[in-house]
Amino acid sequence: MAEETSLEIEEAPKSKKKLIIIIAAVLLVVGGAAGFFLMSGSDEPVETLDEETTLSEEAPAASGSSAEIGSALYVAMPRPFVFNVPGSSRDRIVQIKVQLLVRGEVNEETAKKHIPLIEGKLLSVFSTTTADELSTSAGKETLRFTALETVQTALNDVEGSKVIERVLFTGFVMQ
């Protein structure tokens, strides 16, 4: 009886070692196969067309934007916009961080030169909305398009061209 117990104890560590070795081997094979498939992709760039690309390519044509075709540059507003909006149950505080998409270095410099004008126009647009509108994604998109149109109109009056291609909300908090 004592001999049977000692034999079982000695065999148990061997089976655990075998199990660990088998698991390690399987993980290595699976990891190697995954690495092979990930690294063996073709070197040709994959051309995809998503909704964001479609919107950014169609926006200049649809709005008649005279923004020059060039590299996309982003002009960040120096500080976030913080304002109160009325709501159905209570007033809310909103903070929006904004960046402007421009094409080319000339438009980037023009946008930076007119940041106070852009901030004033954006704040006037933002203050006309309500908390109920901002609680939906459609309301946020409407606000973004209204802001774009207002800023483009203001810059067209001052500079003679629509400098800004898109207004982007990079941060949005409503309390």
C-alpha cells in the first residue's frame, strides 16, 4: 500500500510537466502561425473607403470651398470652449475642445492669424444650442456643421476665401 502511494506521487509531477510542455508547444505553434499571417501581408497599400473619407472628399465640392488642395493640417484652438446651455430639466455646463482642418500652410497661417475671430464665432454658435440637442449625436453633428458654415462665412468676409475645411470636436463633455 505504501508503495502504491509513493508511485502515484512520483508519476503526478511527470504528467504535469508533460502537460505544461504540451501547452507551451501549442502556444508557440499558434503564436508562430499568427505572426506569419500578420507579417505576410502584401506590401501594396490597401485602398479602403470609409464614411469619414467620403465626407471629407465630398465636403469641399459640395460647399464650393476654395481651400487649396494640399496636406491636411490641424489648427487647435488654444483653450476649450466652456459655456452654459439650457435644458428641459436643468441648465448644463458644456466643454468642447475644437480643432480646425485646413489644407496647406497658407490656410494654416491664415487660421492662426484669425483665431480670436474664429473663437468668437464658435462661441456665438455654441451658445445658441440647448442641452437636449447636444445629448444626441445628430444634434452634435448639426452643431458642428453650423459652426463650420459660420466660421467659413466670417473668414470669407475677411480673407476672401473659405480657409477652414472642417470643424472637429476633439473633446466633448456635458455636465
